[in-house]
Amino acid sequence: MSREYSATERRNLEAVRTLMAPPPGFDPSTLFADDAVWWNGLPRLHAPGGSCEHRGIAAIRAIIGGSATDRRHLGIDAYDLATVRYENVIEVVDGDRVVRQQTMHAKTRSGRDYCNVYCFVFDFDADGRIAYLTEHWNTWWAERFLFDQLTPDPPRAG
């Protein structure tokens, strides 16, 4: 059953879609509140010391920028953002919350095929900026693939 979204819900959904596929030259960090938090279940990926919670716009910019950086010299075979494509996208909107599940495919910087399933929960503030982002993904698989350079069978969405 589908329903018509409110103006606020449409605005929030558009922000999520823009974050996932930003236009050339767009700074995705502008979609976040200055004091936003991005929770990511793989602390080894972005934070020294093992934190899963990345607080503030500077930390969020580091996550976004880190995804665009070749980090093979650190032993991390990160995916190349220019090759990202999504399938099995499911979006659910309820007021100031958007949930998006997707299967992401990309090439890594070393040319390997990357595939993982993600579920993002976005909470928006009254100004329409992302206040809290919870990122769920198969971190066990990602750690083995991106850090340990193993090739386990990729996760699949339902």
C-alpha cells in the first residue's frame, strides 16, 4: 500500500537521494546539521581508537572524504566512488525519518568487484538537515574484503 508523502517527507527523501548520488561539484556534507552524528558499525574504517559514532560536521566530512580517497597505502582496498551503482533499493519515509536499504556494487581501487548490503536510517531536524544517520551493513564481510583483502561470498539482500 502506498501513500502520498507530505512536503517534509518529500524534502527528506530528496536529501537522502542526493546524498546517495550527489551531482558533480556538490558537497554532500551540506545535507547534515553542524552537530550531526553518523553511526557506522565498522569503527576501524573511519575512526582511530575504534569509535562507531562520528560527531560533528568535521567528522562527517572525514567519512565522506575518506570514501573518495585511495587508501591502499594503508592496506585498505576502498571502493571507487566513480563506479558505485545501487540495486534493490527500498525507501520508507515517515515524517522526519527515512530508511533506505540497498545493495551497492562498485569496483575497488585495486579493481576487485565489491558488493554489500546497506540499511541507512536518517533522522532529520526541523530545518531538513540530517541530524543522525545510522549505517547498518555487513561489517564482517566488509572488514574481510576491504581490510584483509579476502574474497568471501558477497552478502545479498532478500
